[in-house]
Amino acid sequence: MIFVGDIALPYKESIKLKNLPTSFNSKQWIGNLEGALIDNIQEIINGKAVFNDKNAIKHLCSQFNFTGFALANNHIFDTGSFEETISF
């Protein structure tokens, strides 16, 4: 199992992961979202809020075997809807 934290992806492919061991592909991943999931990032992209673009998180999940996300962080209420983030 692999645990990663402080995930804040403002747009799809905003990070490039290179040279990860191939054994990581078969592991289950758990992440901590550092902010709420947002549909329309254009409204807040120039602000200083911490958030995650829904499409970026979908893309991340398609690349790695994420089985869950924690939401315990200090930015979860900065933008978006906590309830929608949980629902997604």
C-alpha cells in the first residue's frame, strides 16, 4: 500500500511523475486531498485557494490504483462544496 498526501491538482497533468518503480503500479494507493474537488476552475484559478480539479483527480485515479482519499486538511472548505467532494 502507498500513502501520499497533500494532493492539490489545479488541472489535469499538472504534475509529471517519472521513474517510479513498476512495482508501484500493482499497489493500492491512499491519498489526502488538500482541497475540495472543483468542476469549474476558471472561476478561482487566479485566486490563492487550494483545490483539486475533478478531471485532474479522475486522471490521477486512472494512472494509479487509488482506493480512497482522506479529506482531513486545512483547505477542504476554501472553495467548492464539501458535500460534493464527498459524493464524488
